[in-house]
Amino acid sequence: MAEQARQTVSCRRCKHYRVSWDPRAPHACMAMGFKSQKLPSIVVYESSGIECQVFEPRPATTTPR
């Protein structure tokens, strides 16, 4: 059987994603409360086998003119 194509969650487009200043764990997920070397969505998928369930897109930002 063919594997289903995995939809990837883009942490960098999620409102819960933060950059950590810890050089050993530069990526952080504020919703799940952890930091890691890999993007949080990859860690979630590797540990649970399912895509991140707390992904929420960042609100669109507008630049002042």
C-alpha cells in the first residue's frame, strides 16, 4: 500500500512558536511547554506519530506606512 503523504505543520507560521536563546535548544513551543534542537512539529511527530494538534496560524502582520 502507498503511504499517505504527510502534511507538515510549519512551526514558524504558528503563534505558539518562539526562538529560544538556549544554543542547545533553539526552538520552543509555548503551547506544549518545551524547547528542542529540532522544530517542535518534528519532535511531536516523531514521538506520537501524528501531526501537531495545537497549531494556530499567526495573525497577519501589517506594516505601517
